[in-house]
Amino acid sequence: MQADSPLKKFSGIYVAAGEIRRVVYEARDINEARQLAEKWSVGIEGEAASFSGGSPAPLPEAYNEKTARYLLGGISRTTLYAELATGRLQRLPGTRRVLVTRRSIERRCELK
């Protein structure tokens, strides 16, 4: 391990007690950040260069299909679409993309 390589801050998201949380951690590069995220079961958002220790950016109102599936425990696309069709999950209205609302993900996680 090199002591002279500067650490960068990365942010990730995970579900705890039915709510989506953000975590900020340090790693030497994006590869190490991905390894740590996988080890800790955290979805990596990317480098948190703007994070200054104050209040981080607010959590998004909705997540894309891939992130939503990850937050829901790695469910399949078919399961995600089935839950959208039955009303267990809600899409963000007025968009062509599949954006699943944060509140519906949190509500579904509470039901488990």
C-alpha cells in the first residue's frame, strides 16, 4: 500500500430500516471504491469531490431502474416491472424513463 497516494472521497447509498441512507468513505481510486462498496453492500454513486463535511446533497426523489433494483435487494427487471404494475412501487410521473420514487422504495423495504 502506498502511503503517498491521496485518498479521495466517494459516496454510496444503502437501505437501512426501510430508509435510504448515504455514506461517504475514502479510497485511493474508483476501483478500490467499487471493491469497498461491493464488500459493504453499498451502491456507489461516485466521487464526492464537492463533499466538504457539511450537509451533503439531498437524496434524489427517484432512482433509475438499475439503482432501484439494487436498493431493493437485487431484484430482477421482471420483478421490478411487476411491482410497478401492481402498485407496490410508484414511477415518477411525466417521464419516459423508468424512475422509481424513493418513497415507494422505502415503503416497500418497511414491509419486508
